[in-house]
Amino acid sequence: MKDYLPEDAPSTLAMDVMNEEFEGSVPTNRVMVKDVTIQEALAFKEKLAAIDGVSDVTWLDDSVDIKAPLEMADQETVETYYKDGKALFSFSIRDGEEVAITDAIYDLIGEDNAMAGESLNTATQQKMAGTESMYAAALLVPIIILILVVSTTSWIEPLFFLTAIGVSVLINMGTNIFLGEVSFVTQSVAPILQLAVSLDYAIFLLHSFSDYRKKIADPHEAMQLAMKKSFSAITASASTTFFGFIALSFMNFEIGSDLGINLVKGILLSFISVMVFLPALTLMFYKWIDKTQHKPLLPKVKNKGSVIVKFRLPSLVLVFLLVVPAFLAQSQANFIYGIGEQPENTRAGSDLIEIKKHFGESTPMVLLVPRGDIAKEEELVQELERVEHVTSVLAYVNTVGSAIPPEYLGSSVTEQFYSENYSRIILQTDTKSEGEEAFHLIEKVKRSAENYYGEDVYTVGESVTLYDIKNIVQKDNKLVNLLTIITVAFVLFVTFKSISIPLILLLTIQSAVWINLSVPYFTDSSLVYVGYLLISIIQLAATVDYAILLTDAYKEYRQEMPAREAIKKTLDEKIFAVGISASILSSVGFILWITSSNPIVASIGLLLGRGALLAFIMVVFFLPACLLVFDKWISKTTWKANFYKEK
């Protein structure tokens, strides 16, 4: 995830300085070996360091003189590395080769010992991304086919929908080669999300074609009329999603643009596929649709609109009571800014629990300060050793000794601590990699160093990266949400030529978004912030289509009949189509949640699944109530509304 930080982020700049000045990196990974003596642990350290791609292996011998009796050394420092016959080693893994290197370490330590760390998390996610996407697709496609079979009157028609969108999904994934690389979050989420969001376009077109077939004998003419009629609805639907995903591209945290560009490309390809490829495919094989007709599989429920209209006042009151606390609560949840911890049922998850049980939390941090003043460096190290949550400090002045000038020693001794311009101090802390405690500690360490050296200090480490991610994505949230609302409002304004309708539609969907995102706060559960940020855009962009479909039909019927009759007829005719669309998107979300071990992907899945259901409920109950209550205002603020007036 740190690769997606902007180049001017403090931790990115610090990492660049450290890579220029020092060969090693931050030892963010740990291995625990059981039942070993000091000598056996030293021998294991050499074997671990010998693995290609492993560097900066740190253990007890780097902090204390192990030739002297251990009882003489500081016991807190000793127990950071060696306790009850168990040795804990910290080390770095070369970027880009996490899977191969962690596999080699597993071969070395076997089943009985444990490994945890940032590189292992990355390796685990890389392994899972491809297999879990296939698993999710294998579960999802049959469910979508079942939903489509139930919603149509032809056994073969669902295959036409899936073929048209499936082709565009494959082209989208294939064209990623021109981008060079994509995130594993994008790889896991984008294809399935593209399928769910753009399937509506194919459904709109073929339903319209089916209606014209009943009136016109010539299939080519029926398709021409269907394309003409459904073009505006498909364009409006694609435009809201398109602009919502473009807003993601403005995120400073570049995972947003990675996913946003991918989804924008996907929406364009789906739109072209539905307007060019699907009509050609349908006209070639329309006889198959005719031959595979079946009776509707779901019974028709009469007077749905009449029943729903009776709930208009309770719906309005309930939503207005919920929306303010939901808005306030949705930004106050307990957020996670990284990938989070691996599930307990994975090797990485169970190993982490095992290491924590014996050695507690441990998060390393590297501090770079200007080289030259040994006395000042010694004072800083002594101050850092007294800081709460710092368990050990590794620096030249407290391991080799401030009395020995570095110039008198070989580079093999000094290169770990000194470069040409900087002195490197490695801290071990007992905080988690993120959270208030960890972030306060980063601020405290930086302040202590700046008191001695001014602003020419750099901090590096997993917790430092997450601290930067937190600061950047919180700024992104305001910008991206504002951009999404403005662009979606503009599309709605152009579509309906109205001032009031975009406001009502945005209130409907945005209320569903706020209620959805407030659930973690009220259930006291953690929420991955990247998932929170992405879903606040995706849910609005993807589910506003339901509101467009319903309002478009209402506006048309309202020109022929009074408001109450128009809304009843709209609900009777369109609730099924909205339900099908919402059930597909919701299924996609819940399956991503169930199948993914990546907390970011699982978080997006759960929020999407729940969000689609909430949007459906809001569009079916709250939106009709608003359209009825504000009917006169809509009539006055809509260009050429031509609403029916009773004589």
C-alpha cells in the first residue's frame, strides 16, 4: 500500500533518503524460533541472513554483549529478543519478491515456528488476489444467472447479458497491460464491480427490444427503436457511474486513481459493448430467444404501488430522524488505515497471534538524523530510551560506544549506523502498527529529534507509512465526495432539466450511503478507511441509477395522470427492475465479503452489499414519498414539466 502514497508524502521522502544513504531498509518482519539456546539462535540468524532477499537481520547480539552473562544486561531489552527459550528475529525483505522470499523462510523455519510482518502480509494478499477473484466469480456467475432467469421470460437471454458485459470485462482486464501494473485491490474488485454496475445497461436494452418485438414484426426495426428509446436511460446511468469513478482518480492516495481509471475504462467498454456488440449479437441469435421462451417464474403481485404509498409519511419521518445521527456517526467509526491483520484461519494470522502471545506487539521505526555531533546523538538516544512504548534503541552510540570514533572502525561495523550524511537509529516499540498510541508515539519521536536537529530528520517504518496514509486519505475524502456529488448532480440536472429532482435523488441515495457507513460506529466495529472512502463514491455512483429509473418513469406518467396515480403506476412497473439490479449488486458485495481474505476488499464487499439493499429500500419507500410531497415544487422547477392538471 505504501507504493500508492504520493511522492511528496513525508514517509516516501524519508524512504528515498534512506535508500540513497543506506543499503538496508526497515526490519518490518519477524520470525520466532522455539526451543533454542543463545548459540543455536546465532546459528539460525546466519541461516536467515543467507537467504537471498533477506537483509538487516537484527537480534539480541545487536543490542547487548552476549559474551557477558545475560543477567547483567537490561532484562527488558533481553526479553524483547529472547524469552523462555524462544528467539525473535527482525529482518527486511526485498521489495517485489515477497512471495518467493517468504516461501523460502517458511521452508527454513518449518511448521513449528512462526513468521509475521508487512512483507508477509503483502505476499499473502498477492497469492490470494487471483485465486479469490476466481472463487468469487465462480460463486457469483451462477447467482447472477439465477436472478436473470427469474427476471426474464427466456432461458437463453441471461447469457446474452453476461456475454455482452463479460466481453467488456475481459477487454478491460486485458488493456491493463498498457497501464504497466494494477493494485491487487483493483484486480480483486474491479472486474466483479464492472459486471454488477453495467449489467443494467444490457437489461435496459433487451427489455426495450422485447417490448418492441410485441408491436413490430421486423426484429431489425424493433432493435433500432429499442436502441433509440433506451439510449438516454443507459447514457444517464453510465454517466453518473463514469463521473463518480473519475472522482476517485483525483485522490492523492493513488489506490483511488488505480481503481478509478480501471472502472472508468470498464464503464466505457461496457457502454460500447451494449450499444454496438449486444444489438449485433441479439439480431444474429434472436430466434434462440424466441425458441427458449418460458412463463414468468415469479408470480405477479398486484397493487404494490398502493401498499407502498400508504407508508409515505412514516418513511419520511423515519429517514429524517435517522439521517442526522447517521451523518454524524459515519465519520466517527474506528478506522484502520492499512491492510489490517490477517484472518486467524490463515498461517500468517495464526503465526502473528503466536508471536504476540510470547513477545507482545512490536513495531520497528527508523530515525535518520544529520551525522556529525556524537554528543547530541547520545543525548537524543538516551531521551528516546526513556520514551513510553519504546522497548529498545539501536544506535552507534549505545552499541559500539560514543567513545570510539567511527573513523577507527571498518565499514562493516559502521555502515549499519552511518552513511555519508546521516546517522540511523533503529527503535523497537510495543505499539500496534497503527492507532492513536502508535501515531502519538511517531509524533513524540519526531518532536524529540527536531528539538536537537531542527526539521532535517526523517522517520521510516510501517506505522509511519500508515500515519501518512491516514492524513492523506482524510483530505481525499472531502475532495472526492464533493467532486462526486457535484458531477452526479450535474448529470441529473442535464438528464431531468430540473433543479429539484437532482436534490431529491441525491438526498435519497446519500442518506442510504450515510446510514450504511454509520453501522460500524453503532456496532463498535473497525472499518478499513480505504474501503469507507471508496464505497462512499461507488455506492452513490452505482445506485443512483435506481432513482433515475424510477423518477424517469414517474415524470413520464405524471404528464398523463395525477401524482398519486403516477407514483402507483411507476412502482407497479419499475419496482421489479430496480429489485433485480439491487439484488445483483448486493450479491456481488456480499460474495466479495465472504470470499476475500484481504480486509480492504472484504470491507468494500460488505459495505457494497449492505449499501445496495439500503439504496433499494430508500428508492422504493423514501423517494416516492418525496416525489409526492414535493410534486408542486418539482413542477415549478422542472423545464417543460407539463404535469397533468386535474380540471
